[in-house]
Amino acid sequence: MGRLVMKFGGTSVATIERIQNVARHVKREVDAGNEVAVVVSAMSGKTNELVGWATEASALHDAREYDTVVASGEQVTAGLLAIALQALGIQARSWLGWQIPILTDDAHASARITGVEGGEIIARFKNAKEVAVIAGFQGIHKDSGRITTLGRGGSDTSAVAIAAAIHADRCDIYTDVDGVYTTDPRVVPKARRLDKVAFEEMLEMASQGAKVLQVRSVELGLVHNMPVFVRSSFDKPEDIDPHGMPPGTLICSEEEIVESQVVTGIAFSKDEAQISVRHIQDKPGVAASIFGPLADASINVDMIVQNVSEDGKFTDLTFTVPASEFTRAKDTIAKAKAKIGYTKLDTATDVAKVSVIGVGMRSHAGVAAKAFAALSERNINIRAITTSEIKFSLLIDAAYTELAVRTLHTLYGLDQA
Amino acid sequence: MGRLVMKFGGTSVATIERIQNVARHVKREVDAGNEVAVVVSAMSGKTNELVGWATEASALHDAREYDTVVASGEQVTAGLLAIALQALGIQARSWLGWQIPILTDDAHASARITGVEGGEIIARFKNAKEVAVIAGFQGIHKDSGRITTLGRGGSDTSAVAIAAAIHADRCDIYTDVDGVYTTDPRVVPKARRLDKVAFEEMLEMASQGAKVLQVRSVELGLVHNMPVFVRSSFDKPEDIDPHGMPPGTLICSEEEIVESQVVTGIAFSKDEAQISVRHIQDKPGVAASIFGPLADASINVDMIVQNVSEDGKFTDLTFTVPASEFTRAKDTIAKAKAKIGYTKLDTATDVAKVSVIGVGMRSHAGVAAKAFAALSERNINIRAITTSEIKFSLLIDAAYTELAVRTLHTLYGLDQA
């Protein structure tokens, strides 16, 4: 007996038949004695259709009207799932963002949740044993009374925010993968599914390309200490043991991970380009003269490496950007040459970033040193290094990506038994 | 310079291109100095898709959830039209039923409007010259805070209710016909478009099959004395003279029709079946014993004819039902035979109802008598007659329908010059 949020994405609700399958998943939890709130996305493809229409109506459309249009997708799914649940004899009603309400700021199309009113939903758990079926991805801005949306993948964030508001025991995210892996199983067949991963580790992995959850939902889980369980939506409701724990990954606080590994996972990204700015003055304001123009051009900079200069006068600075933004980034820096005052740019596009993540690093010295040695043995050259408390990242030639990932995966004992 | 409501149906907003065409219609009125509220339906086909999903999820679905699902169609169109208007440089915002709010009762799926709050829309006309783009067909039930819908064709009713709430000068209904005709032009090629028709006449015609407007929108027009102008959505915005009056039919109060004709139009319905209940006692409660069971079976009875009995003891009673409900109606009456106490039932399915409508009838005697004579000359037998203040209806053999309609159309001077 507990209180659960269950979140289902677009693929899981793509057809009425699948919505009925979701209803059976919910019934399983209700029958096991749980109080349940379900958060749903739009039917697969619907959001793209709606976005397409808004763009066709006008390429430069008002984000407030865009939100009104696209939020309709989740509204439809919420109503349909409530109907499917009622057909199974389960008391249920749909809730739209403005009905709960889920309050957000007014950053339309990428709004942030500022508060969720969970009282009425809890009261209905108690008084009517009613399942709350909640449209994900949407909220309302209190002052204007207008519908807002949270940006792509926002239903994950809705789910965790609602879980916190109704004091749920856990937030289950049903998705098309059955959990979080030590690394991409397509590259390393020996990759293992992690039973548990700390919020902080997940944040480092998610932003590196482990596209399991919207990053903000993990941040919210961390802030509210709300355990998030990533599990497969393909499991048949009938096959799941209601008393056991199914396959999946629990994202939780560090403290709940009793035997934490030094290294939890290896992330990588081949979509990188490197720009090295040579012989710039080592004085305040130089970094700003480089990254200011890049920010103005909305270019996302990832790694930044600047070494201590030998002479205290001149230094080099290296940064990476997504490969798709390489040309724009190079042009931006070239235009600002006079202001920055560099001698030349060295660039490379065939580079990859490999990151090693683990909260255990905090208490273990020499974790990175082992990696340098192992890669050196394989003749893999390390172009640049950055580190954080629970992660270090290496920039290498892209051709060596798979070899490096497999080498590190074995090195840190992540291979399956 | 005035204040207008413009209503566009599903065909007019079926694609983004057509929505952009609607935007040009709106711009035309704004440029002419009008304050404009636009009411839109769902894109053609969308409501059917949504209804289909709700039915697939469960044949017996909760009307509250059905409303949440289907109301999304108008939400999408409202947002898209606001975007298209902004792209033409017109200040515009979308309004959903719950945002205005449009208050209704809680008869989900066929709710009735109980109030519309027009103040904010008027304030924005004044302060921001902003066009209000309003999702038709939907409202909100105040106590439950849930979305309601008004039933098929409900956007017409939304439009007239909003026109009344914002004190508009006129409500323009853009539709796929260019007005209301004296009769069906497919049957009578000489049928004329009426420039003006009284609300009461329109009510009699609409319920008879002139499917131009939802009946309730005409009732609302009558109650609020709000002129409703039916006009073609196919006219190009660019071709319309902003200072003249385009082709169409103005539905208005009797007083505004200066030279009213005795007869305004001829309506007919071939979808009729006749049931005559023979030799029933002429005493209180007998009619109730017939129509009570029919009402319980949700069978719509149309004409009812009962003559004064000759002997004060026994009489016959004839009524008509839609042909599709004939078998159910006959079975219902047969089951109640003991209670009603009739000797036999005479039935006919090949019958049609022809109605002659005109507010001028009130002040002109002998209008119906002329019809009886003219039909007699054509050897058309009249099976039954009913009359109201501004209409009389004749039940005839269906084979003579077209002949009867054409004869009456000419008789009352309705043929085009």
C-alpha cells in the first residue's frame, strides 16, 4: 500500500489499444492497494503534427498561442485514458494543467513549474479511491490565466513535480528502454543495467546523451528527494509480479545506494568539434570576450579548458561545441578576433568526448589516473581533460571512441558477469 | 465602425491555408474599423476523429471525459487562427471556453450556455484593438470546473451567445451555403435566397431540415434580438466590398422585415412514418398512455393529429416519427395496447411532410385554403393537417413531395423572377 505516480510517454499511448494496455498497468497498481496518479504525454506523432501546423500558420509564431495549440495533445490522451480506466471499473478523472493547477512561470514553450496544488487529488484518493489522470507537459501562468508548456520531454518533469506535490512514495517512468545502462549497449554489448543510480550521476549522464529522462525532471527529483524508477512500458501488465520489483533503474539519493561503485557509467558523445584559441593574453576579461559573442549567437559551449600560463602573460584556451554549430562558432570567434586578440585558431571536427561518472570518485583518489594509463596502453591520445567532483571528461580522436569506451568500461569493472 | 462576431465552421478552417484565408476575412473587417470576435469550429474531420477515439476507448464513455477530449479540436483552431492573424499584423489572442468564461450547465456533451463574461474581451477591444479568437462548441461548468461541450453544431450557438455578451451589432455565420432559401434549390430550381427571415420563421424551417444553423443559436438570437447574418465562406476576402452588404440572409426580428411576405418558405421532410391509432376512448389520459411510452423510448414524435370525436366517446389519433424509428415506435405502441385500449394500428412509411412557413400568415386568412385547392387540382391527397400560428404542415404520399413543393412555391409567389 503506497502512493505512486506512473508516467507514460507518447509511444505507450500511440493508439487506443495501447491506451487500454496502459489502463491495465494502472489497474494492476490500484488492485495492489496503491493510490495512483497517472501522467500522460500526447499520442505519438501528435505533438509533431501540432507544432507543424503552428509553424505553417506562421514561422515566427506567438509562443502563447503555440502553447494553446500543442497542449491539446496531452488533453486528448488524458480524457481517453480516464475513459479506458472507467471501462475497467476504475474510478478515474482527467486533470488538465489549469484544473489542478500546475502553476508555471510565463516562459511560454519552455516554462518552469513554480508550484503544484496536490490537495484535491489527495482528497479524492481518500474519499473516492479515484485515479487522477493528468495531462503532462502543460501548466498555467497564474497572472495571465494562459496555458503554458514545459518544452520537449516536459511530461517527465510534470510527473516528478506532481509526485512531490502529492507526497508520492515513488515516480515510475514507463519508457521504451528498461532502465539506465552503464553505457550505450550498442557500443558495449557487455553494458549492464544499473539497479540504482544517484540523481547527481544521472544529471551528468543525461546531459551527455543518455536520453532516458528530461534533465529537469532529474533536477526536480534531486531537489525533492523523489525516487524516480525508470522501467519498460513493453512489459505486459499481466506478467508483472505486484509484490516484486520489476527490471528497471531507480534514480535516488546517494545515501540509498548502499554499495556504491567508484564508477557508475561511461558516457560519450561523437557530436563534438574543438576550437583552440592560441596565444591570448592571460588577463581578466579575455574568456568573456570569447564566450560572450558565442552566447549571443545561442551557441552551446560544452567543455572549456584553459591551462595556467607558463609566463603569466599568454595562454591557450580550448572549447568544444556541437558539431552542427562548428562553422557558426568558428565564424563568430573569427569576427571577434580584434577584440579577443589571439594569434590563430586550431580546430578539429573529428573529435569525441568520453566521460567517466561516479559519485564514488569523491572519496577515491587516482580514478582518472587509471584511465590515462589504460588509454595510453591502447595508443589513444588525450587531447584535453576536464574534471568535476563526480565526473571527468576526455577529448579524443573520434575514431577511437568505441575502443576508449570499451576499455574504460572493463577497466572500472562495469562489464556484466 | 461597429462590433462584429464572425463564425467559421470546420470546412472553412480545414487546412492552414484556409485558416489563413479566414484571417484575411477578419483583417478585412478590422481594416474597415470594426471590433471583431471570431468563433471557430474544429478543423473538418477532427471532431469525428476524437469522437471515434472516445468510442473506441469505451462505447459507454463518461460524457465529462468525452467533452475533455473533443473540446481540444476547437482549441487547436483558435490558437492557429490567432497565429495567422498575428502574421498579418493584427493583434489577436485565443480564448478557450474556461478562459472567458463561457458558463454552462453540467449536461455534458449537450450543455446549455448559462452565461458569458464579455467584459475582458470588450476591454481589450478598447485598450489593445485586439481581436478575440474564441474556441466554439465549449464552455465550463462553474461548480465542477470541468470542460463542457454544446453538442454538434454548437459553435453557432457559441457565436450568438458571445455576440449577445459583447453587445455586438451583428453575428456573421460564414458557412458553405450563401444564405437561407425559400426551399431546397435541388428540388425547386427557382428557389430564391431570402434577404431577410424572421427568427420565428427560421426556427420553423431549421427544425424541418433546412440545416443551415443549429436551432438553439436561432432561439438565442430571438431571445437576445441579435441579428444573425448567414453568408458564404467561399467568397474571397479581396472581392468583398467593405461598404456594401454581401449576398446572404439576415435572420432578424419580425419588425425589421418591412415588406414581409405572407409565405416565406416551403420546408419538407421525406423521412417520415405515420402511425394511426384507431378507436381509442376520447377521455383524459389516453394521449399520455400513447406518448408516455414513446418518450420513455426516446422516440421523437413530430406531427400529432387528433380530431374531435363525433360521438364524444371514441376517436382516432395520428402521429409521425422519423422513418428510422418507425419499427421501434410501432413495437412500443403494440406493447402498450392493453393500456391504450385501441382496436387497430394503421401505418404508412411512404409519407412526407410539407410545411408552409411565414409570419405573414398571422394577419392573412385563407392562406392554407389556397394550398388545399392547389394540391387538389394536382390530385395530391392530403392525409393529415397540423397548423401553428406561422406554419401549416401537410402529410402526403412521399411520391408527390417534389410536385407538392413546386406547386406551393409557385402558388405563394416565391419563384425567382
